[in-house]
Amino acid sequence: MKILNGGLENVKGFSFSTIKCGIRYENRLDYALILSESPCNAAGVFTVNKITAAPVKICRERINAPIRAILINSTNANACTGAQGHENTVTLTGDIASKAGIPENSVLAASTGIIGRQLPIEKMLLSHKELIDKLKPENGHSVAEAIMTTDTIPKEAAAGFDCNGASYSVAGIAKGSGMISPNMATLLSFILTDAPVARTDLDSIFKKIVKKTFNAITIDGDMSTNDTAIILSPASGDYLSGESLKEFESALEYVMNTLAELLIFDGEGATKGVKISVVNALNEKEAAMIAGSVSKSLLVKTAFFGNDPNWGRIACAAGYSGAAVEEEKLSIYINKKGLFVNGKPSEIDYKEIEDILKERNYTITIDLGLGDGDASMLTTDISYDYVKINASYST
């Protein structure tokens, strides 16, 4: 595997366009189109929220069909918009399909932004000719910019690999800096590859890696109505198998892990990115329960922000996680420095610990001493700026 510069433009067989449609704000990129030269196999992971945006419903209906395009808008979620919102998505994807000369059910849709407002559909329909006219293979980076909401940086990653005498690429983009929590796709993310992968393999590999990357991060413990992660792969050619499929999986995991790290780095108001590593739990499931509990604890996250070595909050969050915890076997470390070892506070230099806490990135390790179950999550602190950003989001 080799790491590539840039993002989606590395993948052969796709073209991209973005425009300033003025969906909610003037003078910013907010509408994007990804178009494949040929039909693609697709796999997707979507929010498990029972309140679900119209584009998520459309994707679930069409994800098993041969896919040719993804139509994406930012600044308006098209969620909680009823039958009209659903019809608007059908109309928009149908119009793009007609103008691109592809089947209507081959167009997926994704939206992000404010909930509860109808899309300005007439304005969007009028912009479709421009979207089609601007399609170019080199425009991949602009899609990463167009899908941003409260993000401060575009998020993209790419990797290449060789197999069977051919060179292939995998690339992805993502948006998200708030409403990020486990047990879903956690964001908008679009992954493309020019490697031909059978749909069943694509689906199983993608969902396995989502679990280890996008579902192993949390910023605020909140869950969106729109969370969508989609991968497209050519539906023709000799499908990868055996070692070739493993090469693809390694490249895909690199891309998705990089995007997950960028999400944490760009968390709303975040000043810290912290890895919570749980080891020697009763089993993997219980390790994940503890990692999630600690990662989402507001008291833990505010302590991270304040550079406060309050390891008692970490022990507390582990204790109420629902997993097996025995106090006398519990140990807590920061960058391998013991804070609480085998149920007893350590003699530590708190100034040295505070210096570690001032760093942008560090690791908290929680050792249960009960079994061989391990799990980890990436989390952020909660800062004053997080409150400022979310206190005025709709205005």
C-alpha cells in the first residue's frame, strides 16, 4: 500500500462538480455531484436514529441497485420535512438522473445541515445544468469542501495498491465535527475505489472497518438524523479475491482511519484528541462498553479541557458502564504513567501529568485485569467554544 496525496480525484472512472447554490447561505459551496462512468456496486451504513432524513430513506431503498451517482447538499438536512421533503429528494435525484442520462434509482442522495426546513427545490433544480457542466475528474477536493458545515477543514484521504498486474486507488472524504457518536455511520462520508469488488465482499468489509473507525469515535455523544457512509466500486471486471482483497481492505482501512482521526482533530471547539484504550476486560464487548462510557463522559471531557488530572472521573465512568469492574484489579494510566494501579492511587508528580494533559494528543489506558478483551475509542475534550458554536447554530 502507498499513501497518496489528495482525495477523490485519485480514483479513476469518476468525475465531480460543486457549486454555490445558495441553499442556506450565499457565496459558499453547498451542492455537489459525484458521477461514475459505469455502474457501481455500493455499500452503506446509516444512522440508527428513529428520526431519519429523507435522503437516508432514499439511500436505503436504492443501495442494492447499480449506482452511478451521489447528489449531496450541505446547510440543510432535509430532515423532519415530511412527505414534501421525501418528494423533494425524489425530484432532485430524478432530475439529475435525467440530465446525466442514467437510471433514476442509480442516484443516491445525502444532506447535512439544519433540521426542519424544506429545501429550496426550485433554486436547486435550476442549478443542475451547472452541476452537470462542471463535472471533471480533477474536482474531487472541492467535494470535501462543499459538504462542510461547522467543519473548519476539509477531510480527505487516499491510498493506492498494486495487485494482479494492475494499480488501484481508494479515496474518501468526510464531514463532521459535532453530533458524532458511536453506533452509526457517525457522519457524511463518501469512499470511492476503482478496484472491482463484489457487492457482498464490499458490504462485509466496509461494515467491519466502519466498526473499527467511524464507530470508534465520539465528540459529543450525539446522533444525527442524517449520518451516512457510502462506498462505491466498479460493478464490472474481475472481482478481487484472496490476497488482492486483503490489499484492498488494508488500503480502505487506512483511508477510513485517517478520516476518523481528522474528525476528532476537527471536533467542534476541540483542543484535545484523546485515545481511550481499554485492555484486559472480561471480553471485547465489555471493553467497548467501558471505552464508550469514559469517552462520552462530560466530566471526563471537561477535565481534559482543563488539563485536570482527575482520574477519579475516569474510574467512575468505567464503574457505571455496565461492564464488569473490580476495583482492586483496576488500573488507569496516561501515556503509560500509572495514576491508579491495582485499586490504589499512585505516588505521581502531578506537574508532570499536567504537562502531558496540555499536549494535543495522548492516551488513557484502562486495565481491568479480568480477561483478554480490548477496545479503544478516540474522543475530544469539551470546550467553551463547543457551547458557543452550538448555542447559536440555527440562528
